[in-house]
Amino acid sequence: MLQKTGRGLLTLLLLVMEWTRPGLSSPLRPICDLRVLDHFIKEARDAEVAMKSCREGCSLSESVSVPQTTVDFDVWEKTNGLDQAHEVQSGLWLLQQALGLLRTSVTNTALHSHLDNSIRNLLSINAVLRSLNIQEYTPPASAAELEGTWRVSLATDLLQVHVNFLRGKVRLLLMDAQACQQDVS
């Protein structure tokens, strides 16, 4: 009985959606909606808070390269979009590598889900960049080949860099993405 009711409600919902579908107006593409990035930032902050409250089994096994998070807005605005995208993509790659190493070195199981979420979110951001027609990034053979990096040896520092990078350079790139700009006629 419940199955029949569920199918009937689904059919009704689809009919109503078809009848009320707007004809000419198109909503903002969800991929350009910065609320998705805000959700990723919130989850990155949650991981950072969890790491700060961790007492055992919460350290990096070695220091890792991370992207610079400071932004000189004058320089950023003068940098072409391709170079901005490359900087963000290389930073995402560095963070993915560093969080992967942290994931393997952390023995506290409570932190594993936070780190898994953070890594998945970085992969999702890369998918968003690809969908915005931003050229695919090819990582270097090693992090040493990248400019604009520094090394951290504390897990809390790594997670703080993660949050700041998302709030800074990733947000700036997505806000200015050509595919998200609305034509003003």
C-alpha cells in the first residue's frame, strides 16, 4: 500500500512540477552558487575544530607543502584568469596531498570522517572548476616544483591553511569565473 501511495505522490509531484515550470526565466546555475563553497568551508572549519580538540593520535608524520593563503588583491586582479586558476588548482592539489598524508598518519578514528569529507570536498571543487570550463590541471611530479608554497608540520596549521585557502583564493576564483557572470543587456 505504501509503495502505491509513494508512486502516486511522485507522479503527482512530477505533474505539478511540469505545470509550474517557468517558461523563459532560468535560475542561477547551482554550480555558480557560492553557498556550496560556504558548505565546504563550514566542513573544513569543523575538521579544524575537531583537530584542535584532539588529544592523541592527531599529528602529521612529516611536514607537508601547502599553498600560500595570503592574497594581494591588486596583484590578484591584475593576474589573468588562467594563472589564477592554475594557482588555485595547484593549491587544491597540495591540500589534497597533505590531507591524504594527515589521514594516513592520524590514528584518532573520530577525525577520519572529517578528513575524508575534506578530501571529498576538494575533489568536488575540482569538478566544479572543470564544469566552469577551467582548463584541467596536471599536477607536477613533486610539490617542490610549485611556487608560492610553504611547509607546515602541525595538523592544526594544515587545517587552518585549508580553511583560509577556501575562503580566499578559491572564493575569489569562483566569484570571477566567466561562466558565472550574468550578461547585462
